[in-house]
Amino acid sequence: MDTTATTNSSLNINADAEAQGETAAHNTEPQACEEGKGRRASGVCSKFMGQWRGLTRQVVFTLGTLCVYQLMHSFKPSDSYMVQIVAEKNVTNQVYYDDITPVATYAKLPATIVMGLLFELAGYRIALLVESLMLVCGLTLTILAQGGYAVPMLKASEVFFGFNFSAGFLVNCAMFVCVSDAFYQLACSVNSITMMAGNVLSSYTSQCLVRFLPNYSDLLYFSLGSAICCFLCLLFGVLLGSLKKPPTGVKLRAWAKYLVHSFHTHYSSLTVVTWSVFMAATLGVHTLVNSSWKSLLTDLAGDGPTPNFGAISGTAYLVAMIVLLISVFIGKEAHKSWLESILVLCGSPIACSILFCLMGFGQRVKSVASVYLVYNALAEYVLMIASSMIAHSMDTRDKELNDKDKNEDDQKVLQEQAALLGSPAKADRFASYALMFAVNYCISLLIQDTFMATVDATNAYIRVWFYCYIGMSFALGVFGTTTYIIAAIPRNIHSCNVRKNEKN
């Protein structure tokens, strides 16, 4: 009896223990899942934060100041309603498009070279301060344009606006001289994200403000306030020490020799030339698409309601910003991944050709607008990668050079350049980032002007424009593929020889 009772009680205890164990196992499964998700989330966050390690507090402060500058510079609610603004000043659309707008087109080319030279000769602080003052002057003239002086003052304002074209690459180059090459892609991503954020805020803010403001011209005051904030942001950066004042006494002759040597050094590299031509062509086509997609949607709408261009434009910038944010969190670096490089050089032009085909042959406004959203995000991502790859290629070219090629004068100029740009770590480099990017932007402007002159001479239909974009993107893809293969062959031969030597 006692033995049986003892056995039964032990069995009951074991059963209870097994039941408790199963219950505990079931209870711990959700906890394990939650912990796994937490680890993955913390892993993504730690990977994102890990990209910023190695940057000093001074550099982070400088990058933050530049990002605020770029955000406020991109916030211009008046840009979406310039046609309505000039109409309130008794200027017809024909006069605006035929006499006023071309002034900015012609001013961009010399202004870009001037800003690039100013960046190299006086440092990024002076260049950005001058650029922000140009924006303030242009908006002030636009506000004051009234009566019989409206057209001349609007033309003068377009000259000042021509200098704003260089703001995108000036901030990029300023970040390049502040960080090491390991942070180039991250710097380009952050700059593009802040630019997109400013455009998104500008588009949606203008949509809201026009419902409450009595006149479209009142939007200019918001743009002017943002431009003044740009200037004050840079000024406070100088006063607080994040943007140090440049030294004086740099000899122009020495700088001219430095710039010539820099051009000869970098344009003798096939990789630099490949990415430079790729960026210039991509930027040229992208600017043309941004200036023609509204006409395409208007043509598709016909007698129907006019598409909401402000909402479409804001959504396009928002999608591009999300794509760039994802690229930052992923943390892939194109210069370390041959697959990403070949996808950008070869795959992206083919993808753009397909998207242009869908836009050119599209019949519905919503479908064409959706394709434009995809294209804009892809183009902004490709331009970000191309910008970082140009800077990487320039630094790689510098590392390949023998120090024997640098005489005492070159070393002195390089030391002055390092002090001027605030980047002592790059005292052994010949990289003239701003001037190189200025040349690329000028090439893109020449592409745009040539295309527009051809279109105006032939009176081409708006859909024909997109058929031309297809051919241009396809030709760019062939160029990227060919040059990448040519540049990759010597590298592969060199790596094979190194491996053979190691085995022997």
C-alpha cells in the first residue's frame, strides 16, 4: 500500500513537473521571439550608429551645420508658384519663359565655375556664405520687382539664382574635406536626405499656405526668411567655431599650379573619368526629366482636371528621401562592393530606359506619375553613389602617386590647402573636389542646353522628349559597362599576379 501510494504520488509529481515545463516552454517562446526581434532591431541601430564612430565632435558639429544649411536652402515654397507670382506682377507667361527664365540658364554655367574656384581659393565657408547671400539678393529683387521695372529686376534676380545651382555639390565637397574617405557615401546620403527633406517641406507647405494667403507673392517672404536663416546658420557656425575662418596670404600663382596639377592627376585616371562622365550625363538627363514631366502630365490630362503637381512633386521627394534613408541604415559602401558599382554603372541606365519607355508610352496620369516617383528615387540614389565614388576615386588616385612627384612648392601648397579647408588629414592629397564637381555640373548644363536647343529647333512633341531620354540612358549604360570592363581588366590581372607571387 505504502509503495503503491509512493509510486502514484511520484508519478503525479512528475506529471505536474512536465506540465509546468510545457507551460514554461510555451510562455518563453513569445519572449524568445521578442528577444530575437529586439536583437535584430538593436543590430540595425548599432550598425547605423557604428557608421558615425570615428567622427570627432567638431566634425559632427560641422556636418550638422552644413545639413541645417542645406535643409533651409532647399525650403523655397515660392518655387512651385513662380508663374502665378510673376502674373501678379503683370508679366505674361510668354515673357517669363522667353525672356526671364533663359537668363538663369545662361548664368548657371559661369556661376558654377566661379563658385568652384571660390571654394578652392577661399575655402568652403566663404563659398557657402557668398552662395547664401546670392539667394537672399535674388529673392529680394523678386519681391521688389514692380511696375515698369519688373522685367529687368526679375532678369537680375535670375542671375543671382544661377549661383544656387552649385549649392548641391558645394555642401558635398565641404563634407568631403571634413571627413575621411570611409565616410564619403554616408556624407553624400545625409546631404541628399536633408535636401530631399527641404523639398518635401517646401512642396507641402506651399500647398497649405496658398489656401490662406491673399496673394501668391506672399510665398516669397517665406523663401526669403529661409534664405536668411541659411546665412545666419553659416555665420553662427563661424562664430561658434564649427566653421573656422580661413587664413590669408595664399598666393594665386601657387594655387593655379596646384589646380592644374590636380586636373592632370585625376583626369589621367580612367575610374575618375568614368564616374565623372556618368554623373554629368545622369544629372543632365535627370534635370531635363524634372523640367518636362509636368508638361507630359498636362498633355495626358487634356481637357480634364489639372494634375496636382505640388503633391506629386512632394511625394516624389518623400519617396527618394525614404530610399536614401534605407541606404544609410543598410550601410553598404559602393567602393567596397563591385556588384553595387556595376549595378549603378550598368543596371541603373537600363532601368531608367525602361521607366522612360513606360512614361513615354503611358496613357493615364496616375500611372505615369507613379512611374515618375520610382524614377526620381532611383536617379537621386544613383547621383548619391556617383558623387561618393568620384571622391573615392580621386583619393585612390592620390594614393597611387609617388611622393617623388611632389616638390617643395607642391608640399607648401598642399599644407596651405589643408589649413584653408580645415582638413589637416588631407595634407598629402591633390584632390580639388569642388572644381572637379563644378566641371561635371558644367558638362550636365551643356547636355541640357544642347538638348533644349535641338528640341526648340525641331518643335518636338513632349513624348518625343522621353523617347530621346530612352536612347540617352541606353547609351550611358553601354558607356558604363564598357569602361567598367576596361578598368577592371588591369585590376584583375594585378590581383592574379599578386596571388601567384604569394603562392611562389
